[in-house]
Amino acid sequence: MKKLAVLGMGVCVALAFSSCKSNESAYKKAYENAKKQELAEAPQPTETATVEESPVVSAPVEAPKVVESTQVGVRQEKVTVVSGTGLKDYNVVAGSFSVKANAENLKAFLDKEGYSASVAFNADNSMYRVIVATYHDRDSAAAARDAFKAKYPNRNDFQGAWLLYRIN
């Protein structure tokens, strides 16, 4: 009788494990989407100067912390304001979060720092964007982004600030 009970429990456990579906495909899809987005945002290669016929010695090159605004593209998204003031065409995004509470916490920090931050929601990506400044023209927004990065040189999360063009 004990052998039959143990055998029955073993069959139940085997069925339980074999009937579970793996979420690997969802994780794989999210990873692939993130990679596509990362590749789309990669900076364009800059022109290199030609060197005359002489031996070339290579040395490590550090990328500049602040990139000129003409080299950086603008991401276009349809967003709606969740909290804060209204948005203009070009916006400086200080952070992106999938959880609204995290976005609100960053907004509160930036408000204490003297900014008039807003939180906008992108329904397509299900992401909350924390916007630190908003402008009608790209050059002003790029200058504000660069100034924001320069104000917080030790905060790596703020060094990833980017420009968002709001689609209506």
C-alpha cells in the first residue's frame, strides 16, 4: 500500500512539473525589445581624421561626458502628463520607470532641487518618464539637458538624461 501511495505521489509531482509553462518567451521578448531600442539609440560614428604614412600608436580614448546636442538624436513618443505641469514639444527626461511610485519619488527629489518636474506616461512602452524641463525648440532643450548633466556629474543615473519629442 505504501509503495502505491509513493508511486501515486511521484506521478502527481511529475505531472505538476511537466504541466507548468515556462515564461522564458516573455522574458526573451522583453530582452530582444530592449536590445532593439538600445541599438536604435546608439550614437552615430563621428568622422575620423586621416593620418599621413607614419606609425600609429593607439591609446585608450575616453568619451566626453557631455555630448554636443547636434550629435544626439531625439526620441519621439506619445506621452500623457500624469502629474506636474503641461508639456511642450521638446522635453528633458531625467529618468524612466515602469513603476509610477518610483517616478513620483524622483519627481519629488527634483522638485526639492528647484526644478518643476513632471511625470508623463507612455502607454506604448508602459513607462513613466520623469521630465525635468520642457521647451518649444530643440536647441534650448539640448542646452538644458547638458546643464542638468553638468550639475550632477557624480550621479550616473542623471548622466543618461535624454531628449523626448512629444507626439500629439
